[in-house]
Amino acid sequence: MAEESRLLSAQAVVVGAGPAGLTAAIALAVGDVETVLVAKRPERPDNRTSALLAGSVAALDVLGVWETCREHAAPLRVIRLVDDTRRLLRAPEVSFSASEIGFDAFGHNIENRHLIAALEARAAELAHLTRIDVPATALTPDEKAIVLELQDGRTIAAQIAVGADGRKSLCRAAAGIPTDGFTYPQAALTLNFAHARPHRDVSTEFHTETGPFTAVPLPGNRSSLVCVVEPAEAERLAALPVETLSEIIERRAHSILGKVAVEPGRGVFPLAVETAGRFAGDRVVLVGEAAHVVPPIGAQGLNLGLRDAATIGELAVAARRDGADLGSTALLAHYDRLRRPDIASRTAAVDMLNRSLLADFLPAQGLRGVGLYLLDQIGPLRRAVMREGVAPSAFEPRLMRGEAL
Ligand SMILES: Cc1cc2nc3c(=O)[nH]c(=O)nc-3n(C[C@H](O)[C@H](O)[C@H](O)COP(=O)(O)OP(=O)(O)OC[C@H]3O[C@@H](n4cnc5c(N)ncnc54)[C@H](O)[C@@H]3O)c2cc1C
């Protein structure tokens, strides 16, 4: 390789081609920002699904991705919460319907493999986007640029690096950003299953003493499962023969979906919270799990990640139009300010929900029951909570509102 081709340059470089990184790279390139996407193939296939809320679907639609996702996604029109604990104080059953807030659906559930394939296909079409399938090994920011080193010896100089490189983010470490977090005594078993009865676009969440057991619709008579239990129990369930596991899942779902047939592909994910101390600094902005990890409760994780991607897309595209530096201190501080309230409030809400389930403390159980009772009975409160669940009342990026950058 000629020496010149070992020194590349771009306006922006995105590190990590998971769903958050791909979306950020597409948003930048669609807005004519010269972008390089640096990718490392994941170690194992992702068998999870993502419940994408209405704003995320709108953003993917504007970016030209949703059209390819549509046939693989199932609408979530009703969310049903059922107290399946054997406790003294049990909460009433509550159902939320998207039509109550004028939505056709709260969002859509799609297998990550289909979402990633649609994002990759769209990324490949864009003239301003170059993908390099070589891991990044180091980043060095200075006053004028940030220089990224790749494993094959090439380097890329850019004005800004978007760190979408997941939980063990190299970008976050290079910018000297610490994280704060903790683990829960829980793990999520994930799998997909076919069932005899239709789900009728209803997602059902059974609240158990160890965490939620949630069946989320997929197209046809199929659903995805997130079953939160103690870590050893998750491993035990994941290792069971298919017939035994199918019977257990049918029993835990109280047969609402009829006979269950578990499909190949199971995952076990320890539950944790991890939040970056800052979401930007030293020409690096963090998106997706490089910035925040939340438990898979209430479908918040990737929806937050897509809002990060849409926000940096919006700020960087505006800076390019103004001929400004995409990695300026002012732009980075603006990004941090915009993302902080959304990430902090969602992380706190998911944590509170999870803890209220785990609590053996009678008053805490009572409070949860009263909370759900009020939600069931008071229309305006119900609708406010539903609206906030679908879209944040704080800053909502243009893409989430269905507007182009
Ligand atoms: C059980 C479970 C269920 C979930 N369900 C939902 C849901 O229904 N809805 C929802 O919104 N969220 C959900 N989430 C959260 C969601 O899955 C995550 O937020 C999302 O996958 C994170 O995407 P990401 O792109 O930030 O990170 P990742 O998907 O981790 O991508 C990071 C990428 O960076 C790459 N990388 C790392 N280091 C380098 C390097 N040095 N150079 C180049 N590339 C690198 C990795 O190979 C990887 O491809 C769930 C999570 C769990 C655990």
C-alpha cells in the first residue's frame, strides 16, 4: 500500500458499527458530512430484538432505513402489565393502548439482525460514507484534529470522532472519560419463540419476584422474550433442551399465547447500569452503550442510543453548513447538555422500576401497587406517562420528529 493511502482524512469518523454507530454514520453522511465508519465484526451473532419507539421509527424512516425494516417489524399497539408475584400486596393489571394518545402503535419490535442488515444496506448506498472493516487501536486528540489508528497501520485524521464502540469503549478511554455504575443480582435470558395463538400486537410484561418476564410481538405468531431472573437461573434455563424450555416458557406465560416452540439462538445478559461521566470531550462524542448501559426494561437502551445518534447528526450537519469545526469545544458542550437530562431521567426510571419489583419491603410493594392503580384510573396521568414513555418531553432531535437534517 502506498504511504499516502495509509493516511486518510475525513470530517467525521465513527468507531463501531452496532445499531447506534451505523445510525450516526448514516445521519452524518446524509447531511453531506464526509464520514468514515470504522467497524469490528461482533464476536457472536446478536439474537436479540429491539422494541423501537415511534420516534426511533420516524428517524429511521427519514434516513431511508425503515422501508427495508418494515416487513420484519411488528407493531406494539397495547402494553399489558401483570403482577405475577405471590406477594401480599399485588398491583392491579394495567393495559396501555397507543390509540389513547392518538398513536397507531407505541413502536415496532424487530430482530437486531434485520435492523443491522437494513442499516448496513443503507450505509453502503451513501456517497459520503466509507466503511473500513478494521478495528481502531488508538485515538489521539489535539487542537486541530483527532487521529485514529487502525489495526492495519492506517491512520485517519478527522475533526470529530463519534464513539459508538459499546460498553468497553476505546473512544471513551481515549477522551479520559470515567464511568459510574453498578450491577444487579439479575440476568436476562433472551430468545425468540413461535406460539399457537396470535399475540394481537399486545406486549405482555409479567412482573415476578426476580424481575420482568416480557413477551414482545414479532411478525406472525412469533414473539421475543426477555426473562429477567437470577444469573444462575438464567444460565440453567439457557442450557435446557428445547422441549423442556418451551414448556417452562408456556407455563410462565400462563399459556396466553398457547403452545410455545422456542427457536434456535439464546442469549444471557447480566443486568447493569453504566453511565459515562461526560458524553463528550477532547473531540470525542459518545453514543449508544459507550455512553450509557441500562437494564432491558421498558425498551429504553437503543432508543436512547438512536436519540444520541440523531442529536450528533443534527449538530454536526449544522456546523458543516456554517463552515464551523465539527469537534469544537462549544459543539461538544452543546451535545453533552442536550443528552444529559434524557439519559439521566431514563436511567433513573428504569432503575426505580426494577428495584420496586425486587424489593421485599412491604411499603415499597404497596407504593408500586398504588402507583399502578393511579395509572390505571387517572386518564390524564396515564396519557402523560404514555407520551413521556414514547418521546421525551425534553429536547427531541429533528429526526425523531420526522424532519430531515
Ligand atoms: C437483553 C436485552 C434486550 C434489549 N432490548 C432492547 C429493546 O427492546 N429496545 C431498546 O431500545 N434497547 C434494547 N436493548 C439495548 C440495546 O440492545 C443496546 O442499547 C444496543 O444494542 C447498543 O447498541 P450500540 O450500537 O451502542 O452498541 P453495540 O451493539 O455493542 O455495538 C458496538 C460496536 O462497536 C464495535 N467496536 C468495539 N470496539 C471497537 C473498535 N476498537 N474498533 C471498531 N469497532 C469497535 C463492536 O464490535 C460493535 O459492533 C436491550 C439490551 C439487552 C441486553
